Amino acid sequence: MVPTDDRRYAPATQRNREPILGVLERVLPQAAGSILEIASGTGEHAVFFAPQLAPRLWLPTDPDPAARQSIAAWRQSQPAANLGAPLAVDVSQPDWWLALPKFSPALQAIVAINLIHIAPWQACLGLLAGARALLGPGGILYLYGPFLQADRPTAPSNLAFDDYLKAQNPHWGLRSLETVITAAQPLQVVKILAMPANNLSVILQL
Ligand SMILES: C[S@@+](CC[C@H](N)C(=O)[O-])C[C@H]1O[C@@H](n2cnc3c(N)ncnc32)[C@H](O)[C@@H]1O
């Protein structure tokens, strides 16, 4: 019997994984904690980051069963002792964090790459609520993606992307960085870093 391969591919992950890893290595606490990845998608980031960030425990999640199958398939093809099995997490569900297993080691960071503009605003609010509920003092929330910024013009490629997203779903679209930061309180901004292709890394801390 020919084995099935559920691995999915998102070419952007090949381009952004090194720059994102560079930021994570700088901003994550040194202690060996757990890192909860929200919206892991294909799982390509998870299998790339986990071995590089060992001994931290990387926990991928996605609400989409096909995405979780892809993550599991990538995990099978590139096993890492510190990469967990994919969990079903939908941050737009109320109190989503209550259904998670207990973290061991303790949770030190939540990572959400390319989520909040490709989901309704409610998902961003749910992500922020979960970060407030799950993280302890010093815990990190890492956001990656394109944003609108009040004090600078939006790159034409990002404006076109915003139009494209809204055509897919009127509730999707680039988020205002200032609005996200305000909604995240009491999480505070630690760093905002410009990334390739007009993306940002936004690092928030409780
Ligand atoms: C554009 S993909 C990004 C995947 C991956 N992080 C990456 O950068 O390649 C968006 C992902 O968000 C997930 N997603 C959408 N709504 C979500 C929600 N409410 N909670 C958690 N994940 C969600 C989708 O299933 C999808 O896998």
C-alpha cells in the first residue's frame, strides 16, 4: 500500500522562517518553557523552529482538521523530541484556553504567525484574552504579519493584500497596530521589528 502524505506546503514559510527564528531566539526567555503556536497552518514552521529552539517544547495548534493532519505528517517526517502533537485550538471560541492540557514545562510564550489579518477581529480579541489568561509575568506574545500603522503609509503590496483579504471575507483584513496594542493591555509592547516583505514582528509581554 502506498503511504499517504498529508503534508501541505506554504511557500512563504520558506522565506520567512529564518528571519522569524532570528527574532524568536532574541526575544524568548532562555528558560526551557513551553511555546504555544496558534494557527500553525501547514506545520512547516513548527518542524523548523522546534529543533532550533530546543530544549523549549513547541506545541503546534490549528482549528482546521486538514491543517492538523498536515502538521502531524510533517512531524512524522521530521521528528523532534521537543515538538508536540497538534492540538485543536480556535481562538474565536469563548474561553478556548480552558480546554488545553496542563503545560509542562510552564508556558513561556504564545506565537501567532499570519493569523490576525486572516481571521475575524474576534479571533484577535480571543488570542489576546488567551494570552492574558495563560501567560505568567514576563510571558511573551509574538505576533507576525502585515499591519496598518497610523504614523506611516501602508506599502502598496499590503494595501493590495488587504483588498484581496476583504474580497475573500469582509471580516478579514490588515489590523491597525495601534488598535491591537491597545486591545492587548495589560500586555505591553517590548519591541516592534520590521521584517521582510513589509511584515512586522510585534513582541508583547505581560
Ligand atoms: C494564513 S494561515 C497561517 C499559517 C501559518 N502560521 C503560516 O504562517 O504559514 C492562517 C491559519 O490560521 C488558522 N485560523 C483561522 N482562524 C483561526 C482561529 N479562530 N483560531 C486559530 N487559528 C485560526 C487557519 O486554520 C490557518 O491555518
